[in-house]
Amino acid sequence: MFSVEEGSSGGDAGSEMDDEITGDGSTTSLSRWVFDEKNDYDAIDDDDDYDEDDDGYDERQHGDVDSDEEDDNVEQRLIRTSPAVDSFDVDALEIPGAQKNDIEDSSIGRKLVLALQTLGVVFGDIGTSPLYTFSVMFNRSPINDKEDVIGALSLVIYTLILLPLVKYVFFVLWANDDGEGGTFALYSLICRNANVSLIPNQLPSDARISGFGLKVPSPELERSLIIKEKLEASVVLKKLLLILVLAGTAMVIADAVVTPAMSVMSAIGGLKVGVGAIEQDQVLVISVSFLVILFSVQKYGASKLGLALGPALLLWFFCLAGIGIYNLAKYDSSVFRAFNPAHIYFFFKRNSVNAWYALGGCVLCATGSEAMFADLSYFSVHSIQLTFTLLVLPCLLLGYLGQAAYLSENFSHAGNAFFSSVPSFIFWPVFLISNIAALIASRAMTTATFTCIKQSIALGCFPRLKIIHTSKKFIGQIYIPVLNWFLLVVCLIVICSISNIFMIGNAYGIAELGIMMSTTILVTLIMLLIWQTNIIVVCLFAIVALGVELMFFSSVLSSVADGSWIILVFAAIMFFIMYVWNYGSKLKYETEVQKKLSMNLLRELGSNLGTIRAPGIGLLYNELAKGVPAIFGHFLTTLPAIHSMVIFVCIKYVPVPSVPQSERFLFRRVCPRSYHLFRCVARYGYKDVRKENHQAFEQILIESLEKFIRKEAQERSLESDGDHNTDSEDDTTLSRVLIAPNGSVYSLGVPLLTEHLESYKRPSEKRSSMDFGAGPSNETPALDAEQSLEKELSFIHKAKESGVVYLLGHGDIRATKDSWFLKKLVINYMYAFLRKNSRRGITNLSVPHSHLMQVGMTCMV
């Protein structure tokens, strides 16, 4: 059974869109560049005659038809197309509630409110880093003299400049997927520009979705094509890319566990400074109660909590700046010397190994950098960039400068540097604000994790979970109940087993650096493959960013035996869950492709399909993007009758953030017209919202089917008229040729619609078109075609009135007896357990049980 589960992957800022919204709300069609492959369709098996899409999708991609042809022998062309080219792209109705994210078009007042929300959601993590950074650094490398303080401060300053500012604000934020950030958004961008997904459900028609627009060829295209071809040709590279993405996502989840523990315990630890009688055990109990409250209010969403907590965090940043200025004026303003990077060299020269250990604490000043990118779906790029550059970074620098000025005269207070540096007359107000800020910071990676998991579910890399949308205005703001409480439980386990804040800090560094390194590699690949950036810029970005991160990572790994190994174990478990789910889903899909029903069998059964056709419409949900699923044969042999009309519905998530409603449905007729069998691929992006009930979905589906049938009849009529004008001068195509590195020929031309469609016509489709449109007399073809159209539409209306039934097939897989023990363990137990306990997608439509028919089937793999 294919799940109608909600999921949520677009192009870079320069991608071309198909439709331009005009002032009156209408759309103006624009052309875009897509790849066109011309293959010899005469060699395709007859089983695919009726079930192939007009876009030329060759089922040999799935491996069920062997081919000795090399990829280099396929002529590839970059051509301009328009939405009208594909006759099976049917306009769908607008679904109420599926508004687009219009952040960038907001008014000035709205942008100010948005900036305030950004503080409350995105910057809490990095904003509370002054609570613990110096304390962890000087625990690893004790202060010997004032120059050590200057050297540590210089490390912090340039870490803030290199990682959050240069890497994330100037580079990574621009790698967003149409406003979506995070590890899987980067993976989605790569999947859309190169066929690297391990689940082979891609259709060439997907490339005609607006978000898939390719760039017009440029001088860097040759290098991009080389990378693309190597990625697509190597299964090893595809798996390594997936492993990198899953590892980064696992670290995001681990970060969502350790961030609340670190932030809250650091803030509550200030009680030791204000009240000398407070012990560590009491700090632990108070931290646990704070964490329970924090995760309990998570369900109220980013908009509500961000607007409520934004002013509190704004006050916190002002406190950091104010305390920093006070300490600079009172103690030692010479710490400004730390802006000279030479002090980093002197720091390492004096402290050698201890300075290297201190790197593990220094990286904590950049924690929350990934939250700026992962939480991008909640806000806009410009709001995050401006807020960080003009407010967050200056306040952080002043805060660290002030702490360094205080520590330069108070070496012994390094164990709790922040609260010790707070003036006594404002200690308790600052303590209160810091705890509120710590609670806000704890939410930063939690909200980022929700976004990342939603993307991974849509791309088939995580078990389906219930997703709640917390905002009616912005569809990216979500809440996942099961994940929220799971993170709370693991977080409590971590702080109860590792009560030492310095060990938690080391675990924190491991999680953060794991995310940062995976992001660096993916963004580098995007710069080469998609942005086609100058190679010098790419090398500088990769060498500097990855070099700095590897240096920090080597430091935190050196202390992993102290207790921070627990976070690595947790991340490994999450990685294993995601890999098992992806592996099982891939095997299941490949098995369904291999066992799909032969078209010859359906033709032999006849239009009645060897059974009784009862009035009504049957919607058979399946995961196949093409072909007749094997579960349909199970329905034919199990049920005493089958519906007079059957539509194979495939809910498919494509690697774009959102699919326009006008491009939602892709229809295809299966078998001759008398069979009344259709295929519908409903395409969704990974942040599209599925809020409609089953009646609304049925209405949209049926009306879209009627539009498809009308368009099919219209195009058949146009093709018939065009047969008499084949010698028209308009059939000529001017083109120029581009030779790819592997010898493939790319013709840059603009073929006409008729030529483009005709190039994809199969002989069987031409025969069937003649059979369907033929009348008893050549004098009245138009009249016969109109009568045939009205007759079929009337048949659909009568079937709809008889009722719509959802045919659900529970297809499970089990490993064969001769399989390896590890495969049996993974498929028969682990994947089966995850599938049994994951959310079934049909619950999204709230279908009554009286409208459901379910049949189970198990396949051996």
C-alpha cells in the first residue's frame, strides 16, 4: 500500500519558473530548459504499449528489461518546453489552505515582526553560547597568564567570523531549496539535478515541474556534466552520498538532544554563583523540570512562541552587549588586541597540546550555526542574514570581549566565566533572562529537527510520523508529537547519566561538527554541480571550511571516552533506523516493479478483466509510478467483482519543496478505452500540505480526470488535422550542437510542439489513437469523436454517483530462505517492525471504513 502520508524537496535563486503570475492573477507561460532523450521505442516490450508516459520514460531504468545499449549512444538534447507539451499534465483545482510561503513579499511592518520571531526561534542556540564557551575552553586549557585569555578570545572571534558569518551567512544560506534549508534540502537539490536517488521511481515528466528548471548552458556546463554523469553512473557514489546525508541528519537529531541539556544546565548553573549553598544535584533536578516544561510547550508552534519569546531574547542580546561594555570599561580594554590573529599562533605556541584540547570548547561559540540554515523554512534568507549581521554578531562579540576583560584580572573565576563577570547589582535579573534565553535556545535545534525529519520522510529515508502544521500562514512551521517526546526522554537520559557540563559540552561539539562537515561537503557539490561556481572559489570554500572543522573535530574526538560517546551511540542508532527504512523501501519498490502485471495478461482477460464489473470507481493506491501493480491481480482473484472504473493512484513525492496545483496530477490511460483503467500520479513536494478530506480529494481527482479526457480528445483531433500539413515549413528546427565530455551530443534547439510530441509517439499508441478516433465514415469523424467523448464523460459521472471505494493493498516483503542472515534480520524483523509502527498515510484523508477494501500480499526478496 502506498501511503498518502504528508511529506515535505527547489531550485536555486536563478532557476526559471514556468508560470509567471500577472497582476490580474492569470499566468503567463514561460519556456524552460529540460533534457530530452530520444531512444528507440520500437525495442520496448509490448507489455508497456499502453502504460508508458508520453515523456518517453523507459522502463529499462528499473532494470526489468535488459538493454545492451550504452548510455553514450543516447542522443541527449537541451530543449525548450512549456506546460502544454505534456498532454497528461492536467490542471487541478486549488486546494483550500495550501497557501504559498510569501515571506519575501511581506510589508516592512511584517518583516520587523518576522525579525523578532527569528530571534526567538533561530538565534537562541548561538545566542546562549557565552554561557559556557570560555568555561569549557579553560577547563581544558587552564589560564596561566593574561596572554592566554587574549589567545582564547582571538580563537573565539575568528571562529565566529569563519563559521557562522562567512560559511553560513555568505554561502550556505544561499544553497536553500526554494526557501527550505537543512541536510535533506541539499540532498533534494542534488537529486533534482542528477539522478542519484536509490529508489527508482523517477519520471522524466517530473523535470517539467516548475521547480525543476535547469539553467541555460554556460561555460561551466561541461564541468557540471562531468560530475553529473559520474554521479549517475556510479552506484557506490550514490550510496556514499546517501550515507553522508543520513549521517548528517542523525547528527541533527543528536544535536536536538544535547542542545537543551547544555543550554539549560549552563543557565541553571548560575545559581552556584548567586547562592553558594546550591549543589550540582539540585541544579540537575531544576534542569529536568525546566526541560519537561520546554518540550510541553513545543506544540504551540514557532510563530506563537517565536513572537512571545523574541522580545525576551532581544533583551538577552542587549544584556550581553551591555555587560560586555561595562566589563571593558571597568577591567581591561586592551583585549581588543585579540582581533589580531597572530595571538592564535602565540596561544598554541605557549600551550601546545592544551591549546589543541581547548579547540573542543572553542567550537561551542558557533553552536547554532546549522540552526540558521535548518530553520530557514520558518523565515526568509534576508531576515536571518540581517538579524545575525547587524544584531546577533555584534552583541556576541561584545559579550566575549567583556568576559575576556573580566578574566584577565580574575583567572580563578574561569570555571563559571559568564555569571562571575555579571555585575552583582544586576545578577538576578540577568540570571532570570539567561534562563529564559536558554529555554529558547533549546527550541532552536528542536524546530530544525522537525523540518529535517519531515523532509526525510518525503524522500523515503524515515518512517512516516504524524506531522502537525502549527501555522495557517506559513506551511513550513510544523510539530511532530512522537519525535518531540522521544527527544525529551533521550535528553533526560543524557543529563542524568552525564551530569558534568564539560562532558556534555564535548558531546555538543561532536554533534555540531558532524552536521557542519556534512553540510560543507554537500554545499561544495552543489557549487560544482548546480551553481557552476568558479573552481577557485569552490576550492577556497571547501579547503578553509572543511579544514577548520576537521581541526575542531579532532579535538573533540580526543575526549570522547569521557562520556560523550553516548551521543555518538545515539546518532549511530538513528542512522541505522534511517538506513534500514531506506533499504527496505528500495527493495519493496524494486520487487513491485518486477512483479507488476503484464499488459498481455490484461488484454487476454478482456475489458471485463475476467470478472464482473460492478458500478462505481475504485481508487487503488500503490507505489508504482508506472505499470499495473501485482496487488491488482490479487484483488481480481480475491474479490467477486471489480469496479467499472479503476484508477491506479500513486502519491509521489518529488525532490522539490512544492508542486504547483496546476502541475499536481499526471494522468495516463491504461489499456484500450473499453477497459476504463487509468493511472494517476499525484505529485507533491516535501513541504506541500495534504489537508483535504477524502471527498475533496475525490472531487479534485475526478474533475482532473475529466480535463485529461477532454484534452486527450482535443489533441487527437489536432493530430488528425496536422496529418495533412506535414510538409509545413514550421517543422524545421534550427539548432547548434554541444559535445559533452563523454561524447554525448547536446543539441540546443527549439523544436515545435508537434515535433516534440510526435518524437515520443509509439506505434501502438498511434494504432490505438486511430482505433479510438475511427468512425464508420470519413465524412463525420468530428461528430463521432464528440459523441465518444460525451459517452465516456457520462460513464464517469454514473460511476461517481455509484460511489468511490479505496482499494488498499498491504504489500509486505520478507527475505527468502537462502538469504544471508543479516538480510533476514534487517528485512524480517527491523524493517517489518518500523513499517508496522509507522503511520499509515490513508489516515490523512479520513476515509470511512465503509469505503475501504484491504488485501494483504507478501513478496519474497
